[in-house]
Amino acid sequence: MTQMTGSPAQPAPQNSEKRIVLAFGTRPEATKMAPVYAALSRQPGLTPLILSTGQQRQMLDEALAVFGLTPDEDLNVMTDRQTLADLTGRIVPQAGRKLREMGADMVLVHGDTTTSFCVTLSAFYEGIPVGHVEAGLRSGNMREPFPEEANRRLTGVLSGLDFAPTPGSRANLLREGKDPGGVFVTGQTAVDAVREVAGRVPLRPEWRERLDAGGRLVTVTMHRRENLPVMAEMARALADVAYAYPDCHFVYPVHLNPAVQEAVRPALGDLPNFELTDPLDYANMAPLMAASALLVTDSGGLQEEGAALGVPVAVLRNVTERPEGLEAGVLRLAGNDPGTIREVIGGLLGDEAELSRMRAARNPYGDGQASGRIAQAVAWHFGLAEKPADWQ
Ligand code: UD1
């Protein structure tokens, strides 16, 4: 161990191979950490290992399989309808013990999940340094997204190295008093992931046929906790939009959370142009997104993936922690109120000129090389690589 969690990053003298544990538990973390794992494997002196909390079971396993990854250790904590407190109570005591057994010299966590915060807290108690990938995103509202805004802030209090996807996210961290020497602007690893995977698998033939017949595809995802109380109404608003645009075929891979399934299936299950599917693995999701006229989502990752693929995104939230996409013009907030949803999404699907302007927006989330920069920063931290001159 070279440094206590939370202290500023200082290069340490080079010694033996360093064990870098990537800890995650949900589908989006796996997708965005897979390219980081690959980059760490290529970096001399570093050995990456994966600790899964298993916060999600089937969805995590499917995400890892796309990248040919298997966890080295798995805490397997998921239970049906788990509460946030249940998860916290299971992950915190187990993660630290496991990190110690794995001989972790550093742990890398991602973003804003309960897994990220709990593993960070546990590593802090063990004195293991934490690197935070996708650090510094802020919506400015603790209730939205809930509990993610709190998770990423709490993680940032304890992390020693922070990998901010954009200059704006770095500025958020410096405003909160973080040591500038440990905060690196890397780009978003979602861009690395989507570029690697899009094009690997062709668009499913049934969707290709619709495009060939002159139809449009719209990808929908909706699962956020803070939207659950109004999700049935949101789904009915989406049904109204689908009635208004019979040329659009909506594809909604429904999250496995039973609360989400119960909210959306009654409103959307019987519409001819609304396809409710099981969750899609990333190899099938990436070409679907790339072929879509619009993404409609309350997720975080799809906002970046849309920007990276040049596909407009209507965001089913009132605020976003990804303001760069709003400024660039590829994102539009549609809120979670049924009236606004009908107006914004209906308006966009009826305005081809506006969709085309959004498609032409610049991608503010990076150049697809974020993971290599993160691996190099980790190596630099251990005195195993130079610090690139262009790091802020
Ligand atoms: C979590 C993350 C959220 C992320 C999302 C991606 C937190 C606080 N939230 O939210 O940021 O966008 O994952 O999916 O960490 N389930 C299954 N099988 C699975 C996965 C989930 O059955 O493979 C069911 C379980 O009943 C589980 C429920 O879904 O209890 C909720 O999953 P959980 O990971 O607790 O929360 P999410 O709302 O998915």
C-alpha cells in the first residue's frame, strides 16, 4: 500500500507488480469498466482483478460476458426487491475483507451506485487507496437521481485519485475542495465501450426490415428509482406518443426490477408499435441505439452513448448531471411529467430538422481513449509511468 485513501496522489517508488481491483456490481458499471480492465492489462507493472458485489445478478453477468470477463471474486449480495439499506449492510463488511484477501494495492470503483459507495467506504476502513472512475458528475439535487447523487458525492469524499470524464466534472471536484493533483480529465469510458462494441453484431433483422421499409426506431429505457412512483403515468404518456407516430417502432428493453415491470407492462404491453423486450446485452443494445432516430431514457449512460453515436436523446428527468450534452445540443430534457413527455418527445419526433441538428452536435464526452489515460494515471501513481504533459 502506498498511500492512504483520501490523501493527495504522490508517485511512490517502483516495486513489484501492483494488484488493481476493479469493484462493481451492476450492468452499467461492468460495461464502462470493461475497457479499463483491458487497458490495465496492457499497462506494465499492473495486474487487474475483478471483485463483483453481485448487486445485480443476471444483468451483470450478461454485461460481463459480452467482454469475455469473469469476476475473480463475487460477493453475490443480490436478493429480490433488495432495499438500499439491505445492500449497504451486506456489501460494507464483506468488501473490505475480500479486498484484503485479494491483496489489493488499489481499488477502482465507478460512478454512483450503492456498490461504488459501499466498496469505497469499506476500502477506506481497510486503508486501501480508491480511484474513482467517472468522478465529479453532479446534478446539484440530492433527490434526483436518487440515491446516485449522494453515492457519487460520498465516494468523492474518500477517493484519492479521481478520473473526471470532462473538464466540467473536474471543476465540480475542485470546487468541493479536492486536491487538483489527484483529479485527471480522461474522457468517458462509455465512449471507449460503445465504439468497441457497436458494429460487432449486426442490427437484428426484424429491426433492420422496419428501417428498410421506411420506418424509424426509437430506443426506450426507464428504470430510475425516483421515477418509480410516477412510472405508470410516464409509460401512459409514452403510449400516447407511440399512437401519434405509427411510423416509429419503439423498442423498450425492460429492466428486471419487478417494480419497473409492474409499472410499465400494463400501459405498454399491447401496443402494436411498442416492443417490450427482456434486457438486451450490450452487443445487441449498441447497434439498436446506433440505428435509432431517438433515444428516450432516464438512464445516465445512454446520454453519453447517444452523444458518442450521434443519436439525439430525450432525457426523462428534470435535471441531468451531464450538462455537456445539453450544451452541445444532443440532449433534451423531457422531465418525468406526462404532459412534458408528450410535448417534448412528440415535438421532437415531428421535427426532422431539429433531430438532424441534434445529430450533428459535437460529442463532448471524449475521444474513446479514456481507459488508456486511466491506466496510465494509475501506473503513474505507483511510479511506474510518466505523467502525461496534457493532464490537467
Ligand atoms: C442500480 C443503480 C443504478 C443503475 C442501475 C442499472 C444504485 C443505487 N442504483 O439501480 O444507478 O442505473 O442499477 O441497472 O446502485 N434485478 C434482478 N436481476 C438483475 C438485476 C436486478 O432481478 O440482474 C432486480 C432485483 O429484484 C433487484 C432490483 O432489480 O432487487 C433492483 O436492482 P438494484 O441493482 O438494487 O437497483 P437498480 O434500480 O437496478
